[in-house]
Amino acid sequence: MKAKQIGFGAEAVVYSFKAFGKKLVIKYRKKKSYREKSLDDELRERRTSLEANILRKLENIIKVPKVYIQTKHAIVMSFEEGKMLVEIKEKQKRKTYLKKAGEALSKMHKLGIVHGDFTPANILVNGDEIKIIDFGLSQFSTNIEEKAMDVLLMKRALSKEEFKAFLDGYELEKNEKEKILRKVKEIESRARYVERRWLK
């Protein structure tokens, strides 16, 4: 089996390979030398298990990689074809995909799942479909601020017009959506305050 590295981050390294007639990826959570070994093993195992469980819960709800094998510190899953949304330049296409991204995030939030790194770089597009990838920072949570951070990360990456398209797809109970958007503004205000204090 010949594996090719296709991703590398602070928490994990990702390889693609072929097996059983399928193109797959394996995501391996890296050891942290600064942590005590038993604690590091436990944390990596917990995060790997959480990511795999979230992917399994979502696989019939939105388009996400399919989990085939889970070990203590690695997940083997389907390789997803497509371009990152961040690479799509045509204006109307981007807005269409962003509305679908909003729909996907709202479905996650209704299930009590936050992504943790919801940006155009973690959204793949293929034909009319979008797929959400990289759930390494995801968790089960009903916390309004954590949901708001998912929305804010997208807002920071988009123009006003694009963010409106995203919000058009982000369908929640009216009160819930309003609470989350208020929290987005609150977080932005806190960030501006800290920045002003820092510059003084």
C-alpha cells in the first residue's frame, strides 16, 4: 500500500491510499511530546473517538466522509473528490454553494454538533453537491457561543453579500437563530475591545 500525504496540521496528518478498490484517507492524530505519554494517549484516543462518532451521526444527515475503520489514534475514511469552496471564484456559484453550506451547518447545530473550524477551506464542492470535511475540532455542544463561533468563522471569510447567502441557508427556529447572531456580534465587539486595549 503506497500512501501519499495530503494534509498536515497541528493535530493530525492525513494520507491518501488505495485499498479494496477504493480511494481512502487515513487521518492520524499526532503525538505531542510536551504532554505526559499516558495523558497524550488518552487525549488523542478521546478526540479520535469523538470525531469518528460525529461523522457517523452525520453521514445520513449531510454529506461528510464515511468512516470505515477507527483505531485508537486514527480514522480510515472515504476520500472525497472535489474543489475547496475557497477555490471557486464564480460569484453566483459561490453564493449557491454558500447557501448549501448554511443549510448543512444548521442541520449540525440542530443535532447539537459544532464543527470548530467551519470555513470555505473545509467545504468541498463537486457538481451540485457540497461536502463538509475536517471534523478534528468538532464536538457535541448546545452552547450558543460555540455555535456562534462556527458562524463567525464563515463571516470573517466572506463578503457581506456572500455571508447573506450563507445565512439564507442557515435555517433554525427564529429565536435560536437570533440568539446565535446576537452572540456573533457580541464576540466581534469583545474582539474589537481587546484589540483597542492592545493598541493603547
